[in-house]
Amino acid sequence: MHIIRSLPFAALAFLAACGEQETTAACSGDGIVVSNAWVRAAGEASPMSAAYVEICNGGDAADRLVAARYDGADAAEIHMTRMSEDGVASMAPAEGGLALPAHEMTALAPGGAHIMLIGLNTPIEAGEEAAITLEFENAAPVTLMFEARSRIDAAGHEGH
């Protein structure tokens, strides 16, 4: 019961320590292209982690990231982190998914949109890879390997 009460606080503390926001930039190509996929390493004592990725929608029509799947967790949810005017971070599932405007790059990054891995069944060790499937409203699902990074390694990738 102690772990269950601690989950919301642990999740907020975990994400509040990060400082990036979701960003969009122009991109081109054919349809959905994903890159720079990584997940925070999580030991046996961690019941959750977060995954980040850059998604280029090079197509002519908008799309949405509507779901994620990871076999190593009880749930994988698309979440948004928001900061209130008084500087308090809050996190909630992204209702309806995450918009992917045509010809734009959308970054799921610490402190913004991310994939929350809840109820990890096994640790995610730094240096390992985790196969996560991204599901879209229009595009075909994409399964890709997310590189597990420790907090120290992840800190060096802020701004990516």
C-alpha cells in the first residue's frame, strides 16, 4: 500500500527534476519518421520510467500519437507535464493523444510530453534497449528500440 500512495508523488518528482518542454520544428519526408528514442533506466526499486522520442510527420495531413505499448510494464501511457503559475509540476494522460501537425517535428522530452511506463515488471538497465510500439491515428504502428540511459547519461542529452 505504501508503494501505491507513493506513485503519484514519485512520478511528479521524477519529471519535475527535468526541464525541457515539448517542441515542434519543421521537418520533411514521407509520413511518420521517429528518431532519438530513449528511456530512463530504472532499477528494481523503481515502479516506473519515462520514454522520449522525436516524431517527424513529413506527411501532408496531421496525425496523432494515440497509444504506446511496452511488454515490460503494466501500462504505457502518453502523458503531459504542465507547470502551474506557482511552479508546481503536474502530470496527466494526454486525452485523445498527442497532435502531430503535418510537416512538423514533435519532441517527447523531459518536462513535456512523454510516454510513462507504469508498473515495470523488470528493471531497465542503462545500456539496454526497450522495444516500445507507437500507435497512431492514421499511420501504421511503429515498433522501435529505445536506448536506456542513466540519469547522468540522460542529463547530457537535454535539448535534444
